[in-house]
Amino acid sequence: MSRSAPASRRTAKTEYIETDTGNKISRRAHIEGKQNIMLGGKTVIMSGVHLRGDLCRKPEPAADGEKEKTSVTAISIGRSTIIATNSIIRPPNRLHKGQMTYIPMRIGDNVFIGPNCHISSASISNHVHVGANSVLSSLCIIKEGSKVLPGTVVPPNMTIPAGRRWWGG
Amino acid sequence: MATKSKRRLSNTTTTAPNLSAPSANCKLHSTAIIADKAQLTGAHGIEIGEGTFVHPYARIDAEFGRVVIGRGCIVSEKAVVGSRVSRGVDGGEDEGVVVIGDGVGIEAGASVAAIRVGEHCMIEVNARVGAGAVLGRWCRVGACCVVAEGEVLEDFTVVFGDGRRRIDAVAKGREDVRDARAKAREMEIEVLRTLVADGSMRWRGG
């Protein structure tokens, strides 16, 4: 955090930082591995949100003569998505070719993720609404336009079809 | 995708927790990894075993009693390990003590105040284990489930749904399944070690 002159901190700093494409990110969000996070534009990350970009797939060792890839995407979030306060976005892990790897997760456009959610899903399509206090366990897939009601626990590896309302747990 | 103007995130800030370090009776194994932003608090002392991994923003709270975490455990972000009540065996030395066995996974947002959590237990997202509870080996507390204060769970219990219990017969009957699960935990830690930097020096008094 850039600590500028303490006297003017209150007035000069707003809660949100706005990027060139219109993403708004709270200064109170806890973001790890920001080089591995892609935001689509006009996305809002509210305060207390944890984004675990550091949990990424390890780049494969570069073959001879090739330039080594420096960054991989761990979390990609589409346009106009809102991630409300205190949610945790954490890429899932699984065994892949005999190795434990973190799977990159995708969140689509116009998604709303309510406060205090835990998201470890493999992918969330466009226009999905996730209610408050929900837990989307590792590698679940939420298809387009579905609505997960507040307090739902979605078990690991589950797919929720498009356009459904889903609750329970 | 190519038409989308995606920008990599920059200029975001995170504040490191501003906490006083627990006193010198911390025993952290040299191969344990404690992320820079993890919080270790309390004067009663914290013991962390070999190869255990503590994620950023996890909290280990020894304010009311000693916290002992075994080998090869994972404590995720926003999880709280430590008892907020002085409740323990005989009201004596063990008050508020929390002992976590080997290979235990504590997922994000869970809070664990149990006297004893057996080896290879799994405490899932936002689960709560009340003070004074005792969990056997290979127990699994499902997401958002609650284990009451002072409750005793036998080995292989699974807590799921709205507080229902069952015995995990697969894990109980088959050693190969148990081995595979333990192996997966080990592999996860191995990967995490390469991804997250160790910040435990500040707790080791180094």
C-alpha cells in the first residue's frame, strides 16, 4: 500500500480503485497473485474479498529455444460481474496426469456473487446469480443464467444446468 | 475472447495484519510454511509440525490456551484455530488447549476450537467445531456444519446436511482409500510450497 501523506489520506483516498477498463477494486480486498487475475472490465470487487490468484497451474518448463511463460491465468472474471463483500474466490485443485494442479477458474459476464460466499468452482457461466453465504465446492460448474439461492452448498464436481434455481445443502 | 479488452489487475492493495507476535514459546517446525499474511496470536504458545501449511489470512489464536498443530496439515484462509473459551479437560492445565492431529485439512472460514482433532480429519468451508469437542480419526465435517461444544465424534464420522451423522464405511474398511486421501493431502502441500512464499521468519523470531 502506498502510504502517502497521512494528513490527507482520509480525503484523498476513495475506497475503490478504478482501472482503465472500469473495474472497481476495493482497497480492502485481499488479493494474492494479482498477475494471475484477469478482469473483463466494469467488474466490481468489494471489500474483504479474497482472490487467490497465486494458486495457479505451474507453467511447464520451457522447451529449448522457447521463451518461458511468466504468467498464467488463475482466475478470469468477465465483464460487469459483481463480487460482494467477504467472498473467497479460490481456484480448485485436482489430480491431473498424476500431479496435483490448480485448475484455472472462469467466471462469466454479468455474474453476481453475494456476500460471504466461497467459490471454488471450475466455471461459472454468464448471468449467474449466487446468493449470500453460499459455498460452491471445488470443480462444480454453474451453467448460464442459473440462480443459486442464499445459503446453498453445492457439492464438489456438480454441474448445475442452465436456467435453474438451486438451493439446499 | 480476443475482442475482449481484458486487463491484468494492478495497483491493488492489501494490508498486512498488524498484530503483535506471540511470545517466544512458539515452536514452528523448520519445514512448516506459514504465509506472510497468516496471523498467529496469543501468549500460550503455538506448535506447528513438520510440513504443515498455513494460508494467508488464516488465524491461529492461542490467547486462551496452547494450540498444537500436527504434521502435514493445511489451514486455509479465514480459518480460525483456537479456543475462545477456557474449557478443557478437568479445568486444569489443558484449559483452552487445541490439539490438531497429523494430516488434517481445515478449509476456508472454518473455526476449530476442539480439544482434539484426530489425524486426517477434514473440516470443510465455514464449518464450526465448538470448544471442547473431540474428533476421532478421519472425521469429516461438511461445509457449514456445526459440531456442538463438548461433542465427541468417533472415528470415520461424517457430519453433513443439517447436522446428520454417518460413518464413512469406505474409509473405515479400505486402507487403500485412506492412503490415497492422505497422499492427495501431501501432494497438495507439495504444490502449495512451490506457489506460496514462506513468511514464517517473522514468527520464528529470526
